[in-house]
Amino acid sequence: MSSSISDLQRIYGLPLVGRPKISLKDFFDADWGTQKHWHSISGYSYHIGHGEVSWSSKKQQIIALSTVESEYIAQAHAAKEALWLHTFIAEPCGDDAQPLNINCDN
């Protein structure tokens, strides 16, 4: 079952008229392995307007040897979600979905 623009407007309260430009915002972070188990914690959050549409927070499966590596792993997981969300948004809105900037703290 495919989502229509009216479904998105009804569910998320988005003011969608015609072929809108939807702006997806992304934030992610990682906490390097200072915990007892030495695995880093990754997290990301995606927003459309002021509403959060996707988020994740979980322990990384591998042990990162530095904060840079931990952030890189977190960014890779956030980028995979960004590609899926971009495709999901572009389907009902046409190919006019805006490019996504991934925001990180490093």
C-alpha cells in the first residue's frame, strides 16, 4: 500500500500543497566506548519541520579504537537511514525532495 500526499498531511499535519519541498533535518552523535563493555553508543534523529520522524540509539556492534572511528560508524548508520527516508519522501512528492545535510558535532 503506497502513501499519498493526503495521508502524509493527515498523519504528520504537514501543509502539503501541490508538489512541496520537504526539508529533512538530521542530527547524530556517538559516545566513545567509556562504558564498562567498551562499545560506543550511537544515536541519530531525523526531523521534518518541528516533528521527529525517525530516531535510533543503540550500542555499536564493534569496539571503536578512537572517538573519530566511533563518530564515523555513527555517521554511516545515520546515512543509511537518510537514504531510506529520502527515498520514502521522494516517492509521494516526486523527485523534488531536498538534498540532506547530515549534522554532527565533530
